[in-house]
Amino acid sequence: MTIAARPAVVALAPIKNEPIHPVYRQIRDLVYKVSGIYKAEEKLYLLSDGCGRRMKQLGARTPREYWDQLTAQPGHDGELRHLLNEITIGETCLFRSQPQLDALRKVILPEIVAERTKQITKRLRIWSAGCSTGEEPYTLAMNMLEESDCLLKGWTVEILATDLNDRSVETAKAGIYGDYALRSTTDYFKHKYFTTVDEKKLQVRPEVKKLITFSRLNLQDDSKMLFMRGMDLILCCNVLIYFDGASKSKVVNHFFTDLNFGGYFFLGTSESLMKLNDQFHLVHFPGTIAYWKPSLSSGKL
Amino acid sequence: MTASMTATIRERVARIETMPAIPAVFVPLMKMLGSSTIEVNVDEVVRLVSYDNTIAAQCLKVANSPLFGLAQVPRSIKAAVISLGLRRVETILLTCCLGQAFPAEKWTLDPDVFWRHSLGCALVCRKFSEKLAGVDAEKAYMAGLLHDLGFMVNCLVFPKEFAAAMERACREEIPLHEAEETAMGFTHCETGQALAEKWKLADDIIEVIARHHAVEQSHKAQSLVAVVHLSDLLCRMRGLGYGYYERRRVDFSSDPAWLVLLQEHRDLEGVDLARFTFELDESVEEVHALVSSVFGPARPRTEATAAR
């Protein structure tokens, strides 16, 4: 078959957004290396905004100059911590990660329920480690209540919610939230599980609170961590970033021990364990990843 | 699957004379893809790309996408061919041709969803292969792009049966190939294989199409089949699947394909799968954008002319 060439000289407009300074990609890699938090390309602006705020405070004029402060200057560890604070702040809200909730309700719960059909005491234990002002444990509690007439019929659900900060724990106990924290909560959940405080605020109903025990806990306190056994699920979102390598590894090992066999450990949406613990299996659910402590029957321990 | 069922599939696929809207460059392109790169010259590729204005414009759009990583926007086909390299252009051309090959009214699947998955898988295959020594990344791209060819065949030849399988998969939130097996007694792997053989595609590509859901049964090109299997799975876990929730947990490091790959590629141990997953997420928006610009509804021929 022969083809006669028909010249096509087609010029197209570039499909590109505002270029991002290459140093921010270096910073992104550094942040990933020390914290396991990955800022995807479309979220690099969040990183550059955070850097911008820090640069202003420090008087750094260019991203390159800021990079030097992050890496070469004395006290760079402290600066890295400030930056991590900047880029993780304000991320919390109720129903923050629907893929995690779907994984929990559609895959993990049926798996746990199926595994324990023969057990007399049917108890599910969830730990929200670093619960901040309570958005995560309340979200979990509402979702568990949704299952209480079907999958979890006859089950006792206990949610333990801990944070290092006393004030956060007190705020969490009150369970009062404004529009911003409720931006991802559907009307269905708002009507069913909240009462109105005033025109701008809603409060979590007592039946939701009943499922949760709030307390102050330092994840680095080894003696207390030893008492957190028997968990089916641990969530620890955007907390490990505040620890250095050795403490992080120790905390993760505690989490591994505290989980039941076949239990799951969730981090923040763009957070990973990297090589912190090789006993956990990285597993994928639609739209989210988690770490699995292999069950005794899986032969993968 | 019984021998008589295989015969039925082959017979019905044989009756597809050609994909109705297949672009004229498709056949010579397939021939070119089968030959070694040395035999292909730049002018020949430029000639193929330039033959059809619509395809030429689409090729430039694809080349322009951040997914193909060109620092500068190519101003002409020749410039694009030179900057991208021959093999990359061949795969881009194949992407565009396939996009045009299928009649709009015959889709049982949402075509956008199909192309997002195929293109996403192709890109992940390429990226994944780049991490493994000795796997041809452009070949992997092509294999990823074509691995689900059988779904197109199903839409053309078994539309009712396939619609039932699709409905079942969505309702039960199970993998589509499992629903096909239950509802039809065979899967897109067999129908895709029949078309790939009819088109005389390369043996390793046929193997990928036929075995990407059963890597352990693959005897040829097992690494390539494993790469496609894992990339397919990863796409389905990260929003580039078939548009419905698959109720499942995937443990990649225990997947037979991972173990097969690990035997030949020790460098796989060094792959940070979590980061690889996050990196894929970066490409999802681009894949959506590219699919709507390249595989969207057929545009009038004048568009490319107008863009000159």
C-alpha cells in the first residue's frame, strides 16, 4: 500500500500551566525523604505556598536561598519541621478521605466479620492516633453506626481517639463544628448525626460520642503504647511527620504490635511508610493505600 | 473454555472485515511496528503521520501533553518526530489510530473510560519498565495500550452478552473479566487474542492480550505480561479503571505477576510502590485531558486545516 503524503503543518498552543520553580521539586523530594509525605505535581502549589510563607518569615528572597536554609544552614531540621507544619495545616475535616471509608466499609469490615463468625464476643476496636480536634473519630463512628443494623449487627464498636495536645482533645470532646470542617459532610449525615448549635455550627449527637473514648496520649511514651493492644484498625494521619527517623520507626513498630493479626494501618492520603517497617504489607484499595498486618491464616507472616 | 467456543469466537471475529472507521495509515503502521527500528526512516514516519490531517493534529496534541515530557512544543510533524524519537512516535501514532478505529454507535462501554484505562495503563507500563533493566519501555507502552483490545471486539461482536457482563460487574463490584467469565463463558482475553491474531500483531503483544489476567499461564514474554498485569491492576486501583468500584484489596508484592517479575528483575525490590502510586495520581488529570482531546467525539476534518 502506498500513501501519498499530504503535508500537515499544525501549530498548537501549548497546554501548560504556570511553570513551577524546579527547586520546589527538590523540596518535594526532601519532604518525601524525611516524612513520607508526597506532594503530587498538581498539589505542588500547596508546597510552594507553604514555602512562600516560610520564606517571608525568614526573609529568604528566592526559592534557592530557602533551599539552602532547609539543607545547609545550621538549624535546618527545625526549619524542615516548620515547613511540614505549614503544608499539613488545615487539611483536616470530617469525611476527609472517602476512599478510606469505602475501603473500610466495603472490604475491611466484611473481611473481619467473615473471619470472626465463630467468635462469641464480637468486638471491633479502632484507634485514631493523633485525632486532633476529633473530625476523624467522629467520621469513623458515624460510618460504623451506618453498619450497625447490617454488617455490624450484634457487634460492639470501640473507637479510641488520642492526641498529644490537651486543648485539641477538649475541643474534640465537645464535637462542635463549623462550615469549614463540615464541607465534605453530606446533608444525610448532618441531619442524622448532628444537632444545631447556632446558624453556623453543628454538634455531634450523643449516640455518636458514645462510641468514642477521647484521651491525651504521647505516641512516644513507650509504657502507654504497650497498653494499646488488640486494635483492628489504626489511623494515624499526618502525625508521623513530626517525629525524627528513629522515633518514627519506634512508633510504627508499636502500631504493628498493637494491631490484631489481619488488622490495617492507615496513614494520610499522600503519606507512606517507605522502609520504616518491613513486616507490614503495603496494600491497595480503590483510591487509597494501607498497611496490613498479615493474618495468621494468610501464610505471609 | 471449550474448543467449540473458541471456534465460535474466531469465526465471529473473522467476520469483522475491518474496524469500520479504521484510518488508512493503520495497516502500514502495524507493519512498521512489526519491523526493527533500523529499517524505519524518519521520512517514512513523517509521511505516515502527515497522511491524515486529523491524525496529524492529534499526534501533535499527544506529543504536546506533559505526559510525553517534551521541553519544547513541536511546531511541525518532523520536529515532533525528531524530538520524540521514532519509537515514541510510532506508539503515539498507534494511540491516535486506535482512537479513530471504532464506530461511536457500537460502544457498550463508555469510550472515554475505556481510553483512559488503556492510555493510563500504557503510560504506567512505560514508567514501570523504565525502572526495570532490560524491559523495552516503548514495547511495554504498546502492550499496555492494546491489552484490552478484546473489549472493543466484545462491543462489536457480542454486544448483548457483554452488556450483561458489564452490568453484573458494576452491580456486584467485581473485576470485569470475572463477570465476563460468569455471564459469557469467555473473556476479552480470548476475543482480543482472536482479533490480534487476525491483525497479525507481534507474538509478545498477542501473549499480553491473551494472558494479562493469568500471568502464571504465560510461557512467552512473561515479564512483559507481568508488567501489563500489574500496571492494569494499579490503574484500576487509582481511578483509571472501568468507572465502577471494585470491591477488593490488592497486595502487589504477593501477586504472582510480581513474583514472576522479581525472579528476572531484582531491581524490582528497590521500587517504592507507594511513591510510584502517588506519581501515577499526578498523571490522572493529564490522562483525562488527553483522552478528551484525542479520543473525544470525531471532529470535522476542517479542524486540523483551520489550525494550520
